Amino acid sequence: MQIDVVPASIHDAATLTNLFQYYVYDLSDVVDGDLGTDGRFVVPAFDAYWTDRWRHPHLVRVDGKLAGFALVQQRSRITGDDRTWDVAEFFVMRKYRRQGVGSAVATRLFDAFRGSWEVRELKKNHAAIAFWRRVIAAYTKGDFQETLVDDERWRGPVQSFRN
């Protein structure tokens, strides 16, 4: 299985917006996601990903086929520190889950962006919490910290580490 993680360009904006529909659908039982009157989920505008140098959108392909995306930011959502890498959003299609795709993508992103990292999960997203704990523990050989944040900044666990 060939797994590719490629930086997305402005030409991929529509693709990213379309993929985000599936991501929000997957999260609709964790967050209170409702459909708009047009039958689509409301998704954020991605314009800043093409203009802000600290935002890094990526598309994921498996054997050449579109399989997900990852949005990385160089800014902590918790502290605002612009030297901390943050996994803003991460999505792998169900078809490719439990095959090592997500772990491979996360590892490649960690390797590509060196320094301090924060990875956040919503407290109700038990599958994501288990996934990130497992991936980060393997990547860091257990050398990471986990904090439970429950305030206006975030509601859920945050794993922190340096690479």
C-alpha cells in the first residue's frame, strides 16, 4: 500500500471542502453537527490556509486514490505559542482505517515539522483519543504528556511532546 501525504495548494481548495463534508459527518455524533437546508454540513472557509504561512494543509492518498486530509498549524490552540505545531484537523476515510494509514500520515507529519507539538481530541471522541494516544506513544516511545483541558480554549485531552 502506497501512502502519500502531499501539501495541498489553492487548486485543491474544492477537494478539501468536499472531504470536509465526510469529516464533519464522521464527527456528527460527537459534536452537534446538523445539515444546512441544502443537505450539506456547514464547513469553515479554508481561505486562510492559502494565505497564512503558519497553516499547512495536506491531502492523503492511498495507492493514488484520495483518502483524507490533515491540517497542521504552527500555533498552539491552548497557549497561542507560535512555535508549537498543532494538528488542527485530521481525517482518514473509514475505508482506510485500521490499516496503518492514519499512523503513517501522523508520523510523516511529525517528521516533517520538527519541534513542540500539541494534539487535541474532543472529550467525547473516544476513538480519536485512543488513536492519538497509541500513535504518539509509539512515535515518542512514551515520552509525552497528556493534559485534560476543560475551558473556553478546549474541552478534552491534549497530548504534548517534542521531536
